[in-house]
Amino acid sequence: MNNMGIMLKGEWIGNYRQNFEEVIRIDQTGEDLIAIKVTGDEYVPAEEITWRANLRTGKGEGQVAEYEFRNPKFVPGELEVLDDSNIVFTWHGVGSVTYRRDD
């Protein structure tokens, strides 16, 4: 799929491991995306970057941390655009989250 015509900017809802949903806000500058948590959790709180990626290549990195946002770091990751309303970000070695556009 050619992702260059897709605009992902806006709010998205992700289904996280513990069966709860979180809202992220994607900011898009050209082909560069930054996903910031609107609602956070015990590991990565609100207003922190959850992942960033290049729309053209899908290559990126996602933020992980220990409980209470201790020792945060970025690990390699990848963005997959399923269509203009559904995306998946995978933190390599950690897992993935599926997001849907928040209309």
C-alpha cells in the first residue's frame, strides 16, 4: 500500500494488552509521525511519546518504561497502515497495538 496520500493526524484509540483502551494523538509533518498519549498508564503517562515512525518506510521506534515511568527508552518498531482508519504499531520484542481512528 502506498501510504504517502494518507493523513493520520488526529486522535486514535488503541487496544492495549490489559484489555483497556488508550487515546493517542498523532501529529504528522510530511511523512514523519509522532504519537503522543492523551490517556496514559502506569508505564508511559499522558503527554509522553508512545511511538514515532516514518509513514513511507514504516520504520520507527516506540517508548517503553518500567512501572511509574522509570528508565524510559525507545526500542525499534514498525508502523503498518491497514487503511486510513486502522493502523498497527509494533514494538520489536515487546508487542503491538492496533489503533482505530477516533471519529
